Amino acid sequence: MHSAEIKAALQAYAGEIGIDQIGFASADPFVELKERLVRHRELGYESGFEEPDLKKRTEPTETIPAAKSIIAIALAYPSKMPHPPRSKEGEYRGIFARASWGTDYHHVLRAKLEKLQQKLLELVPVATSEIMVDTGVLSDRAVAERAGIGWSGKNTSILSPHLGSWIYLGEMVTDIYLPPDQPVTQSCGECTACMDACPTGALVQPGQLNAQACIAYLTQTKGFLAEQYREKLGNRLYGCDTCQVVCPINRKVNFTHQEAFTPDVEEVKPLLKPLLTMSNRQFKNRFGHMAGSWRGKKPLQRNTIIALAHFKDHSSIPLLQQLLQEDPRPVIRGTSAWALGKIGGESAMEALQLAQVSEEDEEVCAEIAQALIRLEKESSHREEKENVTFG
Ligand code: SF4
Ligand code: SF4
């Protein structure tokens, strides 16, 4: 079978099995990407979740020695929630980024790619191939760009002219030659909306992301969140969509045809307080199938506490006090102390003073002390103001 015919058969089959976009790229080394990744590492911009071996990340022949082509696929996911529940006083809600709506996309894309792999084997029984989705060694975005799925935006997302950037990417490296597609020529032009909207300035240059400052990454860390980022988190529990929400390419884009990605609104915009009393089993049952659960319960609970502080939810004070006194995890106790300091009021102050007597962990003690200083300052400001008012 001629390579153009194999490609055409794979394209047709991709449509049949619900792949939204398919593109073909050569398996040549990603030379320019390698240079960028070296600079990125030198600047300390990596998240730490990436494959550390840059050779593996940029040379497909490290995966399959005779690699000739890479088949890239994209699946569109929804950007709008049907009838989202609203936060109410005392019943505030957190939010999961869209990439965590519905079933974990890693499974969905892998299943599609496995079908495609089977098809390739039917067409060329001697073909060798390897599937990657997000956690593979290659850069999904670099592959998608080369395969003509879309262009690389200033927010580092791949922007498909047809689908926008709410797309999941995956690929399959193979030793079969398939005629490559042309990269997309469209670009962001003069637009800088994503860079202007980023709450932390993580988009340091067009197309360059400092992952260490990116909320999407920070929501997935397990330790204490640096104080300067806590306020920026808002009610985000997992991920951050801001630089895609503001993108004009995504305006009016909302693809809902992939049923696996339909969000359960109570899952992706859950009530905050119940998240703090969940057992491991309850967590697994409720969130285990979502991409946003991969780091376990602790980061989500830490972010939940930060979100309660964001809303200044006074009704959460008893729960935060309980966590501060009883939770075995210092990150949860320390973040609760910080949140009590943010929410304020007499009962928050009392809770902090009580915990200060028995707390032994150094970081938690520091958080309690900081929170008390903040509350004492606020209370003396208030007194000063009252004295001025009443003369
Ligand atoms: Fe900034 Fe959020 Fe985009 Fe990260 S995901 S670059 S924090 S807007
Ligand atoms: Fe490009 Fe503008 Fe979209 Fe940023 S917001 S990715 S600059 S089109």
C-alpha cells in the first residue's frame, strides 16, 4: 500500500472513531525545541513534571530507533458548563479547570490512539508504534504544531483554527513513513490578551511560561503554597483557564460532542466545605476518574482552604479550627491558620491563639504567628479608626 493511501485510510478511520483532528509530522529531531528547553531549564522555568531527559523529549528515535513519522490527534472538550451552580453565602464553591471535566482525558485519548494503532497494524502489519498522551516523553504541543493541528499561541497552548485551544493532544510515533502535513501559518498577531490577563505574570514572554509561577502548576503542588500566590488562586481547586478564556480564538467555541468530557457540575464546581471532611475512599469514589485528582487529596484540600479564605467564609471557621488542631498534615494545619488570619474576627483569633499553645511544627507555628500579627494589626487599625470617629 502506498504511504499516501495509508495516510488517507488513517484519516478516514480517525473521523469514524470520533477523533476531531488528525495531522501527520516527520519524526525528525525537534532541534529548535531542544534549544528552547535548555534555556527554559537554565532560567528555572520547568514545572518538574516533565521528562528530564531532553534528548528523549526532542528526538523521536529515542522512542523508536527507526521512527519516521508521528501521527498527532486532537479531541475537543467543552468550555462552558451547563447550568453552573452558583456560590451562596456559607455555601461557596471551588472550580476545576476544564481539562479536568468529565473522564480523565488520558484514558479517552489513549483508547482512540489504540484503535488507530490497530488500524495501522491492519494496513501495515510490520508497523511499530508507540502511543503518548501528556505523560509521554515527547512534547505533545511541539508535535501538534509540526503536524498542522494548530499554531503555538503566546499562552503556549496549541490553537487549532477549527477547534480553538480547548483541545486534548496525543500522538503516536511510528517507523512507517507517512506524508507530513504542513504547519498552520496563522498566528496570534498583535494580540496579547492572554499575557495581559495572567494573574501571576507567568507568561514571561510570548510563548514562554514560567511554570513555577503558573497557577495551573501551583494548584498541583503538595507543599505550602508561597504566600504571594495564595491570593491569586481565588477559588481554583485544580488548574487555571484564564489565559484560554480570554483568547479571542476561543470566543464562542464550545464543543460538547465528546460525551466523555461532559462535566458533572457538582463534581467540577463542588461545594468547598464538604471537601475538607472527605475520607480517602470518598475522595476516590467522587473524584478518582477526573484528571484533576492525579495528585491526590492533599493539594485539593489545601486549595479548598485557600478558596474559603478568598470568600472570607465565616461559616467555615469551626471547620478550619478543627483542621488546625487535629489534622495530621502540617500543610493543612498551616494553610488553615493562614485562612483564619484572612477571614478574621474574634473566633478566628481565638482559634489561632489556642493552636499556638500546642503546635510544634515550625512552619505551622510560623503561619499561626503571621496570622495573629495580621489580625492584631487589623484590630488596632479598627480601634484607631473608632477613636477618630467618636473623638
Ligand atoms: Fe497564567 Fe493561569 Fe495561564 Fe498559568 S494558566 S499562564 S497562571 S493565566
Ligand atoms: Fe494568541 Fe491572543 Fe490567544 Fe494569547 S490570547 S494565545 S496572544 S490569540
